[in-house]
Amino acid sequence: MTHIIYRTCENIHAINGLRPEWCVAKTLKNKCLKSLASGLKDQDYQFIVIGDKLKQESINIIKSIIPDADIRNFEEGLGNQKSLFQSYCAADSLINDKDVVFFCEDDYLFLSKWLKNMNYFFSNIGNKFEYSFYHPTDYPDQYREDRTRRWYLFLNPNGGWFREVGSTTCTKACSVKTYKKHSELMKDCAIRKKIGYNQQTEPVYNDTGADDGRLSEIFGHKNSAGYIKLNQTAVCFSPIPGDSSHVHKGTESNFIDWGQLYKSIDE
């Protein structure tokens, strides 16, 4: 089974950066959710919503798109860090180590085959590694020259490839076994950001935001704050082409016309 833990709030603007020109902010989240839901047909899943002070209208819309959604609305308000922390807390109750848990933000567009590809990955590739993660977006930063490294590359029989990557965002999947192993780190990265090192080469943190870069150090990723030595303890893969795209200007997955997909989804 795949457990989808979906974070959403009433804010329609990007936290960092800008939306693409083809995006209409007021319809963004509904269209993204509809695209996600298009991949759930005939799949075995649980859908949990971590709602950050949602209005009843928003709750009704989610229910109309995914009727069996388990909506956990925090009426006191959370903000991005506490919302991410709560999504990890929701995963603490998962028992079956072989199940997959997918942590998902509300501003990602999906192709209808996204869950089919993710399930294939974990059943046939991810399970060959002790700890593996999956990021459904072919993020363009993975093509920068400073990311040059030897990576695993596997053929996807559904089309394309699965490529090992060095980092992920807050939208990612892993087995429940992998989550249990890294849950303390993931929760800490939700509420503290690493900003550098002191003179004793000890990390220095603050609470200005969540830090997916620090989490990605387990993949051998070089955090913008720097690292002392390469220490890869897990792997992360993305599909090529991507099955999803972050709806931020400059971060759209390559090779797919995401603007056309967005326009094709009913409002």
C-alpha cells in the first residue's frame, strides 16, 4: 500500500520564487490535486491530508476530488515548518515496513502514470537498496555541472529511466522501513536549518525554515552550508522524464509541457 500524506493550506503564492506565467494562482491547488488523483485509479492507497487552517470550502473541494481522504485540519494554524513536522508525525503510526509513504506538497503537477511508476520503482529497484527514496520530479538542478558524479541508471519498462540523484525536496517517497530509520533526522530538518559550521567544525542551526538540503546529505549531497566529508547512507532516484513538476518558475521538470497539462485540467 502507498500512504500519501498531503500538506495544504490556504496560501496560493509560492513561498520561494514565482509561479510560471501559465499558472493561474486561484486554480493552482485544485488542478494539482486533480492531477495527483488521476494516478490513484485502481491503486491501493491511503490519503491523509495535513490541513493548515483550511476553510470549509477547501475541505469540501478536497473531498469532491478524493472522497476517501482522511482530512486532519489544524485550525490553530501551523506554518510551513510545523506542517511538515506534522506530516512526518502522521507517518509514525505506519506499521508495515514494505509499505510506501509519499510526502506531498500541494503545488506539484502529476502525470497520470506517476503512482504506477513509483510502485514499480519500489518493487523492483528501491528494494535492492537498504534505504532508498524517490523524488517524482526530474528537477533541473540535477543537470548542473557541479552535480557531476557517478550515478545509478535503470531502465523503466513503462518508458524512460530511473536516475539516481543527489537531493530531494519536501515532496518525496520512501518505504516505511526507510522512514523509521530516518524519522528523527527528517523531523529535525523540518524545524531547523543548518547555516554553517563553527570554528570547531560543529554544525550551526537556526529556526528560519525547513532544510531539505540538510536531509539530502544522506544521499551525498553538498548542502549550501557545506559538509565536512561525503557520507552517503541512502540513495534517491527520480524518473526521466519526470512524473511530476514543482509549479515554481525555473524548477519545472524537463521534457514535458507542464503548461499544456495544466491548461488541460478542468477547473
